[in-house]
Amino acid sequence: MTLETLEPTTSTYLEMRDTTVRAVEAELARLWTAATTRIDRGDGTLVTEKGVPHARTSVLNLIATVSGEPASQHVLEVLLSLGSRHPSRAIVLQADPIAPGAALDARIQTHCHEGENGAARTCYEQLALTVRGEAARHLAGIVAPLVIHDLPTDVWWPGDPPFHDPIFDQLVEMADRVVVNSADFGDLLGGLKHLGVIRRRSGVGDIEWERLAPWQELTAQFFDAPRFRRYLPNLSRLRIKYAIGDTPAGGTRSPEAGALLYAGWIATRLAWRRARSREGNANGGMGMILEGRYEMVDIGIEPVATNDVPPGELLSVRLRAFGEAGSAEFIIDRPATEATIVTNADGMTALLRRIPLEAESEAEVLRRQLVLDQRDPLYEDALRAAAILLAAAQEAAA
Amino acid sequence: MPATSSVNPLRQGLRQERMPEPCIMVICGATGDLTLRKLGPAIYNLALGGHLPPEFTVVGFARRPMSSEKFHAHLRAGIDQFSRNRPVSESVWSAFTAGIEYQQGNLDDPEAYAALAKRLDRIDRDRGTAGNRLFYLAVQPSLTPEVVSHLGTAGLAGSSRRTSGRQGWTRVVVEKPFGFDRESAITLNRQIREVFAEEQIYRIDHYLGKETVQNLAVFRFGNGLFEPIWNRRYIDSVQITVAETVGVEGRGEFYDQTGALRDIVQNHVLQLLAVFAMEPPVEFSANDLRDEKLKVLRAVRPMSAEDIAHNTVRGQYTSGWVAGEEVPAYRAEPEVAPDSETETYVALKLGIDSWRWAGVPFFIRTGKALPARVTEIAVQFRRAPLALFGRAGAPDIDPNVLAIRVQPDEGILIRFGAKVPGPGLNIRGVNMDFRYGSSFAVDSPDAYETLLLDCMVGDSSLFTRDDELVRAWEILDPIVETWRSGDGGPLQFYAAGSWGPPAADELLTRDGREWRRP
């Protein structure tokens, strides 16, 4: 079963115009009782089948903030595809302090999926709030009564979070975990630094970091084999290529985020220390020299214009080392949807394998991030290192 | 973090932190039902989840002539039918089959093992499996000693620089039954130990690989709420139920020589009992855990013939209906003696003579052709000390129950009394229900996946140690003997589709208790 193929078996829909938080709260409380559940089939109201209330299933509160109706619709669709696998009370907030009109509109949707193999039916709810005027500056007060108590609360901020806006701080304050996508940041260095100082119980999640998981796994697999592990202290060169859209306007705002986080991950795991910056190449690449255990390590990060994978996705990673038997190279190339894993070590070139490596959907990546309920020290280390590397590269470019 | 040659620093902290070393898994008896239903799907799902290293190789070893391609097709058929992840991912399957081979050989032929050894050496060279080998004995129990002996003779059992100069580890997985009584278990242990060291032997009981069983330790020792009440002061009694709806399913010959006590109680039930009742281990390590389980088994109160007559019930199903289908009587099953005295149902009342459990009865029941398939441990707590709400003539509030559901629908349920809304003081039992399926966004792995991976990474926590095994037989041998002598009371009969013979109900009702209807 893939997330994309899931369709809810039952949905209900309730629109509340110019309403109040109390009214929404009351409607949510009544939602799962048979007598008041309304199913919008165009003919008024219906109770649930057989008059039996559906059991709501929730493992967390998920608050997503968006700007504009298209973004709201997109987020709701992502959440719908998440639903049966990660049932939550999802609250999608669209706030506009300068918009005219009613202070609060609400749309409540419930969805139920039949369980497989006789498992229980899974039901969950989505709440879309449009907040206007002065109320939009006080989102925490609007959201707080609507979350399910004693469940973890994750705040997902798609796009470029307004790090310096008090609304951001208000919502982060409510969260056990904050999930962002660093590839969407307008100011990547500023964003990375800001993430580095957010302290929540379950830490910070980053969609771009989650997308690196298969790359980290493939990289680690090279060195699970003891015969290759001895090259690790002697790594001297790291080259990373990442995708940018092949049109100037295309792509995410900071497609280099993933490559920087990957470099930061390797550097912190292998205790490389910063030595100096070097100039990148003419294509907008970045270069740094770090001090490894026995070797100086030359890191190069290079963008490649392509539409074969989404912007920000890694295209290749090449690690080079010097050992007793000469140099060794460890290569992962992913031009499109398949990765080729090659080693060139101990005097032999070996094509280890080809594996499918398609870019994952946003819902799938988000789902994995939402499963986590604790801080990720690996990410926190990589984040700090990525910020240092980026600052050094920007310094060299200036 | 310093980069050392013994640890991969890039592995640490990743989701797949427990990546096994490159290894070869040799399935002895690879064309049988276990491989088709369990091992093939488990290995495929491990590969699908990225839990196996790229060098991982499977060698099917069995008597039937077959090419590697045919063996792939055999495995594929099982995965298509029994895997929890379907349909099969063709790309994963394609990469997976590159590391699957088949070696034909009679399991009683020493030459076959010599040829197997050569093949494994070749795979070590070609695929970089570094001499690491896991032998899974998916063979009839009677063949286990012979297969083990041949593995030893062929130099395949060493860990084993000392025997062959080969690098790497060797482990062997042995399926139940582990003997049929204490003496045969000791003999089997000795036969295996002549070839393998105890730390190389993984005696598998798939119940221990189930999420709920593993969660039991987390539930008890990871939460401050439950451990303080996990004792005789608060717990009235414990019921362990392993109920099957099926009959003997073509295993008539085996089952008629075995019976429910040996087939289910000796391993699954006593292991559940031990995990449930054990003291907190000093560390969450294999030997500490197994030491604690052993202490529980050692504390199970021995039963005299009189105790056995009083505290055990053995039953056998007659014809009846289960889930809308007519079921013939056990004695009418193929390969079952028409006058068979073999029990298909067992109910026991056990005591554990420990500071924690003294006076708390443990009621155990298992049977075939019962109305529902369910495995659970149900804890019944003592009633509130004062019947405060019973004064108005209302019945007593039911005691609290904590039910740990092992299968199906794994989860934990707590039942307590609550006031029914409205005028008056009506009280009824309500459930707080945790289900794995709806609380976590990840599928639970099959028990075999968990246990195979544990085995590959060398974690024997969920496997049975030889002393646990022997002690389990010491508990049950007197019961078998007493039943055989006729002093344990007559065999009771129950209709297929019922919850067992009336005598099993009486085992509880005479103490003022009753079985749960799970």
C-alpha cells in the first residue's frame, strides 16, 4: 500500500463561516457522536452508519501554517494521503493580519479508512482555519483550545518560515517538534542558524534532511565492510552534486541545502575540522578545505541543471581516500531514478549494484519525520556543520 | 568522533543502526513449508526495508534437485502469497535474487556438506561475505542432530579461526521442538554442543519475536506506572491464553505424538510466563534477560500427582463447528489414532514461589478448534478494598483487567469501571485500548524478521538458552507422566468451536474466578 493510492472510504465535511473558536471547539467535541455527525452528500445531514460513532484515532496534533488557498489545499492533500498511516488532528492555519473579512472561518473534515485484514477502521480529522485581521497576530490563542490534550503537537511549516515574525515563535512555543524544509528557505544561512537555536522536546525535523536518508545509508554501507572501513580515516576528497531546475526561475529557493547537510553529516561523523575556504567553481559551486584525521579533505559542492530529479535532490557523491594499496574511490551516482554504486579500491573497480532511488513524495518524507518523537543529534550536528560550511563558502565567494 | 577500524562511524545514529555484517544464510531444508511461508517472506521484507547489507547471500540447501532460478521461483511464490508487503517490488526482488543460490544435496550425505563448504568459500570470495555464516535448520526435528554433526565434520561449524583458519562468525538456528522431555532435550543439547558452542546456538521461539512480547519489557520497566503494582499485593491472578481455531492441519502424525502441552506450553506459554513474571534485569542484555527468565521457571512450584489431578485439565475436541465450518473430531483426523489419548487442549493452574508472586495463581490454557484465534496475557487485579458503590444493591464493580494481546491485533487494553452518564450511580466496565495498528505509522515486522535480524547481528536476547529449555521440561515432565499413568484424571472432551471442556471452567470457578472470553 502506498500513500498515493489511499482513498478514504468515508468523508464528512462541515463549513463554518464567520465563526468563533468556541463554536469550532464545540463542533469538534460533537463530531464523533452518531447523533451529530454530518456527512455532506449534498442532501443535508446524516448520522454515521448504524448510528454507531466512529472511533477517532489520533497519535498527534499536527499544525501546518500556510499562506494562500492553493498552499492550504496542497497541504490538506498531503495530510489526507498521510491520514490512515499517521492519524492526527491536523489543523491547517492560513493567517493574514491585513486581510478584510470575518476573523475566523473554519472547515472541518473527517476521514475514515477501512482497516486491512479485519483491522479496526481508522478515522481522523482535518481542521482548516482562515484567520484574518488582528486575530491573525494571536494564532496560539486560537489553536491552543483546538488541540487534543496530552498528545504530542508537531508544527509543520511548509515553505519559507518567517523566523523573525512573532507568530512563528508563538507556534513554535506550542510545539513538541517543529518540521521545516530547509531547501525552501529564502535565506539558507539565516535559516540554518535559526534552526540551530530552536529547543523543543522532540527537536527539529527537516524534510530535506529526511530525503538524505537513503544517501546516508548507501554511504554507510560502503564502510560496513571492514576491508573498506580502513579507508575512512584517509578520506581526502568529497564531491557532491545536486540538482537545480534547468530554468532560472525553476527549483526550490535553497537547493544546496541537502548537499550541505550531507557534507555536514560526513564531516561531523568523521571529526573533520574546519581549516579554510577555497573558491568554488564558476557554476555556482562551493569549495572548502577541512582537516581530516590524517589528510586534508577537499570538499566540493556543485549544482547541476536537470529536470530528471526534483531540485535539491542529490545526483552524485564521490569519496576518495588514500590507503596502503593506493587510492580508493566510493561512488554513488543517481542521474535519474536509479543509483549506481561503485567502488574503486584495492586495485579493483567493482560495480556493487544498481538500485532504484526515486525521489520520494513529500507525504512519505513527512510521514517518516512525524514518526520521530525525539531529538536527532545526528541532524543537530550536521546542521551546525552545514551552517559553518555555508558561511565559509559565502565568505570565500565574497 | 575518532574513526576506528572496529566501528563504522557513519553507521552510528542512522535509522538502520543494526545493520548486520555481510553474511551468508544457509537454509538447510530450504524447499520446505517453513521457507515458503516464513523465511522467504521474512528475508524479502528485511531486504525491502533496507535491513540487509548488499553482500547478504542466501543459499538454499536441500535434497530436491533444483536450479538456483527454480529456487528463486519457489521463494517468490511464497513471498507473493505470504509476505506482509505485497505486491513484490520488482526492483528489490531483482537485486535480492542476485544474492540467492541453491545447493542440492542429501542432508545425510557428508559429501553434500563438503560441496556446500566449497560453495560458501567461493561466495565469500565473490561477494565479500567475510566468512560469516548463519545456518538455519528448517528440517524435521529428527534430522537436527545429523545435520549438525555433518556441518561439524565439514568444518562448517567453527566460529572458527581455531578449526579452519577461516575468519568470521558462524551461528545456527534451531527450530522447536527442542526434544520431547527433559532427557531428550539434554541429549539434543549435548549433540548440538558437541559441534557448536552455546553462544552460537539460537533456539527460536517465534512468539518472543512478536512486538507485544518485546513491548512487555518496555511496558513494565520503561514506565513508572505499572511496575509498582506488578506483584501479589495488587494482582489477583493471571491468565495466559493461546487459542487456535484450526485443528491439526495435516500434522496428525506429529501432533498425535506431541500434544498441546509439548507443542505450545513447553515453549510459547512458558516463555510468555517467564517474560511476564521476571524481575528487572541488571542490564537489557541477552544473558541478563535469560537469567531472569530462568529464575521464574525455577520458581514455578513443582506439582505432586495429587496437585496435577487437581490443577490440570487435558481435553480433546470432538466434532463441531468453527467459524461456520464443520470440523471433524480429532480422532477422525488423518494420521491420528482412532483411540488417541493425545490432548488438544490443556488448562493448568501454576504457582510461582517467589517473593513477588507467592499466592498469585497463573491460569494457562491452550487448545485447538477453539472459537477464536487469540494469544493474550490477562492480568486481573484485586478488587477495590471496599464495595463503596455496591451498597445500593448494585453488583460489585468488575475487577480491573490489563490484557496484553499478542495476536492478532497486537496491543494492550486496560478495563476499569466508569459511571454511566445520567441520574443514578450505574457503573459499567469500559476499555482503554492501545493497538499497534492504529497508534504507530509503521507496520510491525513479522516475528521471523525480528528474530532473523537479531541472529545476524548476534543478539540472542529473544532466543531460548539451554538451561531455560531443560527447566521448562522439568516443569512439564511430571504432568505428562501423571497423565500417562492415569493418575491425572480422565481425558475430557469438548466440542470443536467451544472454549474447552467444562472441567477447565471448574478449575477457576472453584476459586471464585472465571476465564476471560477474549
